[in-house]
Amino acid sequence: MNEENTQETEDRCCGLVMPISAIDGCNEQHWLEVKQILTASVEGAGFKANLVSYADDVGIIQKRIIQNLYNNPIVVCDVSGKNPNVMFELGMRLAFDKPTIIIKDDKTSYSFDTSQIEHLDYPRDLRFSKIVEFKEALREKILATVQKSQEDENYTTFLKHFGTFTVAKLDTKEVSKEDYIIAEMKELKMAFQGLTKSNSARANLLESIYISDEPTEFRMNMDNQGVIYDKRKGSIPIITENIIRRHPRRPRQKITESEE
């Protein structure tokens, strides 16, 4: 793919801001199905759908989100369930005052701060006939919003309805390949250090649970193979080999169903 085609793909990217984990009674599979519905509408409008957290390269996820929120020519934001991360990312996109389409399911109420912006509704139960109508309405809304933002020099999504403001911008600068590689390596190092600290803290917590005589609120225990389980979520193997090695004579105390 040459540079021209690469730039064209970036210019035709529609960012998706939406829940991806369980919230408000909807599980991860529900949001996966919603994402597939949104992707179909976006592609029907001639755009490539991408979560704003996604990028081809490896990097710091918060930086990637902000860059995509700023650079994507159009963003579709699903505020169903009022996920805090989604609402924060929507606020950033509105601060950039760039084309944004807000959608929600029919079980989610309007938020005070964004209620004056048009929302497209879809049924939470994802009924086929209603979803067909929603997909077409979203496709048309994407095309109309992008066209208006390109043709109307006074176009505003939200901010300028309330007065004259200076829209937030992200500064960009050119750097050499060497400087870019060094900067990316520093970011990777920071991300790795954060992951290492997180895993270390988790291992310390698990070790304290293993050697403690008192059951904890997490209701964790070890089986005969030395695998820790979280009974709320089913059996989930977690780092235990080093813990068992450090405490070889420690009997593994089971938490029975009656104790729960």
C-alpha cells in the first residue's frame, strides 16, 4: 500500500466510542454485537470503523485514544449505560468540536449536559426489524454529518452553540526517525514498568491470601495443582508457582460452598 492509499484510509476512518465490557445488565457479547451493527453502518457509509483505542502500532493506549479522538474525521459515540470512560471520551471529542454522532439504546436516559444534541436510539434487545431501520438511519447520519462539516465553515457539533471559544488543538512536530524510535522505546519501557508493578502487587496480594488463615472477601483458594480460583468468575488460573515454592509446607486450605 503506498502513502497516498494509506492517507486515504486514515481520512476515511470513523472512530467508535462505546462500552466493551459488562455494564448496566449488558454483557461483553452484547457489546460485541452492537459493535458489529455499528461497523456495518459505518462501512455502508464508505468509512472504516475502528475503536478509538485501536491502532496498528504498539504504544500507550491513552495517547492513542486522544490522537484518534482528535484525528478521526467522524466519531460515533454510544452512551448506552453511561459508561464513565465513554462519557469522558465523548467530552474530549466535543471539546475538539469535531463531527460527532451520539447514539444510545432505548433503556438509557439522556444526560443533562448532552441532552440538547440529537441522539439516535436503538432497541437494547437488538430486535432485527428495528436494528435494520437504525443501521440505515446511522449510515445516512454519518454521510450527512461529514458533508455538512466539509461544506459549512461555521459547522459546530456542540461548543460554539454556547459562545465564542478557542477549540482545543493537539500540537504536532516533525522528528527524525531516530528520535521517533527512541521516543517509542521510552513509551514501551514505561508501559512495561507499569505492567510489572501491577503484576508484582497482584502476586503480593495472592501470596498474602495463600498464607493467611482467614478467608478473604475475594473467596480465593488453591487446588491440588496450585492454581488459584476466583469463585465469582469460575476457575481462572493466576501466577502461583513461585508462591507455592516459597511456602512448600503450607497446607492448601479449601473454601467450601457452605462457607460462601
